[in-house]
Amino acid sequence: MELLTVGAAILIAASTIAGQTDQLPSLVAQLQKTPADNALREKIIKLASSITPSPAVPDEALKFEGRGRFAFNNSTSLAEVNAAADEYEKAVAIAPWIAGYYSDLCKIYEKAKRYPDAKRNCGFYLVSLTDRDEINEVKARMAGLDYGIEKAGDSKVQADKVEAEENAAKQFIGTWARTARDGGGTSHTIRERVERVSASQWRFTQGMDGSWFDNDTRGIHDIRFTRGQLHFLRDDLIMYPDGPIICGVYEVTVTVSSDANRLTWDEQTTPLAPNRSMRCPLPKYFASSVWEYRRAK
């Protein structure tokens, strides 16, 4: 009786394994049609891990595995690492039940700094595990990838901010013009040429009618670009034969309209007190001036 029971158990087990083995190809074919079906993929991985002996690996999958492994081991750039991932993805498409492929892809995508893809593949690998230590190791690795995802998100926000700042700065570059009348009522065209020498250096050159003035006599310094505005200080210089006298300081804010065709030049004047020289005219405290320029063609 005991022998019959054991024999029956063996037959049932063999029948179950055969059924699972027969089920695998149809599930794989279904996944190949819907590769984004993660639940189906996990079902295939779990099913394969319960089959003894393990299902055979197709030669075509082994080919792409070998290509991917070689590409990864000899990679010297992100492009080559991504190429290795592409080869492994081809192997996975053919044999999605092989848990080791997901572990390898997790490693490859992590090196490629594609952290969400790395975590996703680590998750598929985790499905196949039963050993507690291995499970904990993969969970810790996934937690590390979460940290990488967070930092990458912060970096992207910063990069987007820098890009927006750069685009805003470009709106200032060019020649701007306004019309002004002198004491005799004669109309003149005042021009302001704005140049960006480097990321943190700007040059402003003023001209009137057809002439440009010597930029060095304007006393512009402490230039900075923040929040879409140019800020700088301009010394109030009075020119004498023996050299210029600084009689005050202008705090200047320059902005550009949303259509990038109008520039506003706002100066707030704070005279130095006491005057450095009696040759400075009597100052007007906290005087301000605002000029509107149009982009010159």
C-alpha cells in the first residue's frame, strides 16, 4: 500500500512538472506579443523557477547573452554600455524565464545610470529568489537605486533650471536703442550694446547716433545675472583732465520683456556721502531713472 502511495505521488509530481513545462512556451509567446505585461513576466519567472530541471536555454538567447556580456565587459562609454543592454534585451525577449538575465540587466542599467530600468530588472530577478540573504541583498540594491533615481531627479531639476537661465540670458544679447532729446531739443538715438563674454562676464557699450563710447569710462562692475534679470553697479563718474572722480553709485537692474523686444534699464542712484571731492556737484539723494529701449535691427 505504501509503495502504491509513493508511486502515485511520483506520477502526480511528474505530471505536474510536465504540465508546467508545457505551459511555459504559450506564456512566453503571449509575453512576446505584450512585453509590457509585467505580471505575466513575473508569472513566467516564477513558473520557470519551480521547474526541475530548469528549462533549456535557446541557442539564440545564448548568442545575445554572449554578445551583451562581451560588450559590457569591454565598454568604455555610456553608448557602449547601452549597446550591451540592447543585446541582453534581445536575449530576454527570447528566454524571459531566465532570472540571471534580469540580474545582469540590473547591473548594466545601473552603470548606464538608467536607474528606473535597473530597478525594474532587479525586481524581476527578485521574483525568482527564495534564499533570504539573496532577497535582502537585492532589496538593498533596489533601495540604492531609489536613491539614484531621487538624485537624478534633483540633477534634472537643476539642469532644467540652468537651461532656463541660459535661455533667459540670451534674450539680453544684442543692440538696443532709444530716442532722447538734448537741452537744445535735438533728437538723438542712444544705443546700448549688450554682450556676453562668458557665463559670468558681460560687456555693455553705449553709443549715440553713429558713434560708440569708450566702455572703460562707464565704471560698470559687480555684474550678475539672477532670476532673469541683470544687476550691476555703475559708478557716477565726473571726468576731469587728471582723471575721473567717483561722485556716486548707480544700482542698475536691466530686464527684458516676454517678447524679447523691449529692454528696461532702471537706475537707482545713491551718492557717496561725504563727497570724495569738492568737484562733485551737489548730489540728489536717491534719484532714479528708467529708460525703455527697443531691440535695434
